[in-house]
Amino acid sequence: MTDMSKQPRRKFDPAFKLQVVRMIREQNVSLSQVCRDMDLVDSAVRRWVEQYDAEQAGGPGQGKPLTGDQQRIRELEAENRRLKEDVTLLKKASGLLCPGTAVTYEVIKQAAKKAEVSRLCALLEVSRSGFYAWRVRTGRPEAVCATGVRLKAAFEASGRCYGSRRLTAALRSQGVEVGRHRVRTLMRRHALQARWRRKFVHTTDSRHDLAVADNVLDRQFQPTAPDRAWVCDITYIRTRSGWLYLAAVLDLYSRKIVGWACAPSMPAELVCSALHMALSVRRPAPGLIVHSDRGSQYASLVHRAMLQQHGIVCSMSRRANCWDNAVMERFFLSLKTERVWQRDYANHAEAASDIADYIVRFYNPVRLHSTLGYLSPADFERQSA
């Protein structure tokens, strides 16, 4: 057991404190979740939040009055929310009368006393066989499948992104003995289909005259302990206000995201902010390998100076070889298929908040990872500690 009294006291600079507070106040991540994921002391984070609130209010007990423009913005935001709710209600109401639904068949059943079924089916654009099959199904009670109920609950809890393999593992972790073929059958029966879309935008600019490091990692993607090897990269997020760029740092041992940062552009400061968060939370020993592509941000002087300051070994992929950083690319694909491509972000702040929610509330503590034996990154680290 480690003697806690001999561990050095952690010190955080104002930039890191502000980053944590903004995650809580602006990105709507709970304080307790942030403390658990970043291994921070609850009382210290609460003190940072109180100091931030006091500064924003102009001092203790002194609230800033809203200007005319701010008041107008709030009114427009409230009106926009009401309009979105109205559209949602109309969509749900119109969906009830879509051809083939139970409501349409119920209308035919009631009107069959006054007109022929074939005429009513043609009028409402449904098949007679479908109507008769519905009438047979509704004529007898349907047995409730407990496994199907749990399957749908696990599917919804995953954000409707789990396939048959992860759903099988999720049910087995709940004590339900079920095979993958049974899960696939139930998924078809209940129309549960994981969302999957592919898109690509080039974000790496390796056409520069900066120094490039050797590929020290050499695709050794399974280190024997945490904080031995990290991988990092940049990806893009589409919003209605333009592109938002995400820089992330991943620990290869547990596949946990240990640092990230978002910005509307891709300067070297973006990747430095993500690395700064990871270093502040994990406090790795010298000799850590940090692997990236050959992008100008990672080859910049400021980024390399940061690595040298903390005794970190720099590693870079070979030219035009995406497989050298495959684990990071796979995380970005999971992020987009399971969350980003299911959203329509209005602005950068909304996208950044949703990405933080995905990482802190779902990916790190909940999402089952096949490489980890279908454990979440947080559970894998706890079991191997």
C-alpha cells in the first residue's frame, strides 16, 4: 500500500483551475464526476468554483445587471427553445398517422363497418396483408420477454450505439446469460440498429520544415502499466457556426482519455492545452512516450519544449501512415459515430459541452471496450490497480 503522507502535494496553475471550472459551469459536467475522472479533491474544486463565481459577479454578493443586448439574447434563446419544442411535438403527432402504424390500422378497423377493407387500405396506402396480420397480433396477448426488455434498456443507455457484441457483454455483466445470436435476433425483432456513418476531413499538415521525431512507439499499443505511453491527435467537429477542432490525449494502457481541448482553429496552443490537462491530472513519471502524427502543431517548438520540460519522449508516425496512430483514430471514430454524427450543433460551445459529456459521463466510466475485455477504461484501471 502506498504511503499517502510521502506523496508530494499537487499544485495546479490558474489556467488548469479555470479549465476545470469552465467544464463545470459552461459544459454542464457535474462537479463530482469531474473530481472522480480527474482524481481531484472535491473541496478544492468547490473552492475554485466559488472563486470563479465571485469574480464573475464582481465580488461577493454583487451581481452584474444584464445589459439590453444580453436581455434580448436571453429572450431570443427562450423563444428558440419554445420553437424547437413546438416542432418536436408536431413531428411526434404527425408520426402517429404514418402508413403501417397501429393508429392507421385502428382507423381501418373502425371504418370497416362502413367501407370495404381493400378500399380503406388503398386509401391509406397500406397492404391488406399487413392489416390482417396486425389484427391477428392484437387479438392475442403478447408474452413479455424479460431479456428483450433488458436489451432495449442497455441499448438506450449506450446512446443507441452498441452493436450485438457490446450488448451481449452488457447483458452478461448484469447476470443475464445470453448468446450473441440471441441478441441479434432480439435486435431485429425490436428494430434496434446501431447508427454508423463515415466522414473524413483532412486535418494533418505535415508539409513543414520543423523537426520530426522517430517512431519510438512503433505500434506497441499495449503497455504493461498506465502512463507509460500516450497517443494524441486532432479531429474536427462540424457545427452550424463552423468547424470546431478537438485535440485529445489517450492512455494506451486503459484506453482512457486523460486530456482534451477544443478550439475553433488549430494552433499549437490547442494540443498544448490538451497535454497540459493530462499532465496535471495524471502526473506521469519521466520517460513517458507521447506519440502523435507529423502535424505542425505537434512538431512546433512550444509543444516540443513542453515535452522536454516534463521528461517526455516524443514519438511520431511515419509519413502518410495512419496505422501508426490507429488507437487514437479509433477513439475519434467512436466519438463521431456514437455521439457527434447524431447531433446538430448550433455553435462551438454546444459542441464542446456535448463532447465533454461524452468523455466524462460515458466513454471513460461506462463504455465497454473490447480490447479491455469489455470493461470501461475506469473499471479496467480500478481492477488493475
